[in-house]
Amino acid sequence: MKAIVQDVYGSADTLHVRDVERPSPGEGQVLVRVHAAGVGPDVLHVMTGLPLMARAFFGLRRPRNPVRGWDGAGRVESVGAKVTGVEPGDAVYGHLDGSFAEYALAKAERIAPKPGNINFVQAAAVPVSAVTALQALHAKAGLRAGQRVLVIGASGGVGSFAVQLAVAHGAEVTGVCGGRAAAFVRSLGATAVLDHTRQEITETPHRYDVVVDAAGNRPLPLLRRALTPHGTLVRVGGEGGSRWFGDTGTQLRMALLTRFARHDLLGLWTVVRRADLVTLTSLIESGAITPSVDSAYPLAEARAAVRRLERGHPRGKVVLTVSPGA
């Protein structure tokens, strides 16, 4: 099968199209014929091997799994032992291990039936980004109707879902993005938009009950000043920090401060689970949220897709189309 593989850590130039052996599902696993795959910051971290501490999980000298990608949507090809509720031919989406390939394995508990009212390209934009937004707002922040929410990085993959999910829950949402994306963020339901190139988040009279930071490039004291006295900050995009430890220092300070401060300062490690995907399917099929696809590239143009993400400010998710039917 064709796959996008990487033998060494580095830039998009290290990605290559290669024929590799098609995997076989083990116990509790499902083999999916991939129609489309999402391209997100998680892919960049594994591709570059940064921060360096992440290599303890992905491979010290080179990527343990050479095939890139996590998000995906497609049809079940076969199932392993002890898998129930999933059959060959089912249209599914979720966390696929190595989704930049014609076939990929997934744990059965990390996929769910694809929403019936969207195509495979749209579905591939959902899993990691939308589950991250859902867990940030509900599991972490405990969002309630009527609260004031600030979403930083509102035009990106996570941010575009966070805006829609907060609006669907009855919150008043302000989005932070570049000026060119302001109309897009308003179309998602944001009642106000801050252009980060012209105005900082604290340069308004408003304070927020919940701040979802999907950009990860603002200092913690600044973020805290944007909160109401008992507000909640959830950081989901820690892109700064050192080459070795990344954003770990900020996360540790948050964990320490939240013990003594009136604010809840929370980090998030996203795990895609079937229950969250089922919740998202219901919201998508009801029309409450709609996946936003910035651009779609053929599998062979994975380098270009990654570079589009690296240039920054996509409006929604970058997606790879892999097999016919997407």
C-alpha cells in the first residue's frame, strides 16, 4: 500500500511516498481503508521530534512508527478478535495510527460511525481537533450556558470547533484570530472577534469565565488577566518553550498556581474516545457544528499539506485525500 513515511526526524522534506506492507488487525483492533486524513499540529510535533522529550514516546533516534498521521476517516476493511459493534464496510472516523496511508489500524474504542451528513474529507477534520475542543470546554472547564468564553486561535482546527461548541452550549463567544479570518470566525457563531495583530486580549473591558488557548504563545500572567476572578483557563496548544521540554514549564506552573489561585489553570492531553466521537456525531448531524476544511491535498502532496499548516492561520483543518470515495 502507499503511505507517507519518515525515516528521520526533521522538516516536511523528510516525508516520502513509499510502498509499505499493509497492517493486519490484532485483538481489539480494526483495519480501516483510509479515504481522508487530518493534518494537525500533532503531526508536526512527531515529524520534527520536538520537543525532544517527546521522543521518549515516539522513538529516540527515529520515529518508531514511520507512517505519519492520527486523524482519519474511511471504511472498515477487517476487524480483529474480540471486536464487537464494528463490521467490514462500516463508514467510520476517529484516531487511526498512521492515517497518511491507504490502510491504517485503529483501536475499536477510538473510532465511531461517521456522521451521515458529511463526507469523508469533512469527517477527517473532526477527531483530534473536535475532541480536544469538547474535552477543553466540557470535561475541563465545565462550561455552562450564559458564560462568556474567549477562544484564542479561533480560526484553526481546535479553535473553529471550540467556537461552535461553546455557542451550541449557549455561551457568548469572542474569537481571537488574524484580521483576514474575522469573517470566518463570525460565521462560526462568535459574537465578537479580536484581531491579534491589532489588539491584545486584555485591551478590552471584558473578562471571561472560560479562556481556551488553542494557540499556546501567550504568557501565563497575560492569560490570567483576561479571566474573571474565578475563571478557568484551558491551554491546549502549548507551542512555545524550550527545545528540550517545550511547554512543560508553563504546564507545571499552572498546576502549582491552581492550588493557590482563585483561577482554575488547566492543561489538556487529548485522548480520542468513542464516547466523545458519538457526542460529536450527534452535534454534527443536528447541524449544531460543522467541520471546516481549510484545504485538501492528495496523499502524494503531503509535504505541501504540512507546509500549509506550518505557514500558519489555516481556516479550519488541512486534510489529505487518500483513497477514492473521499
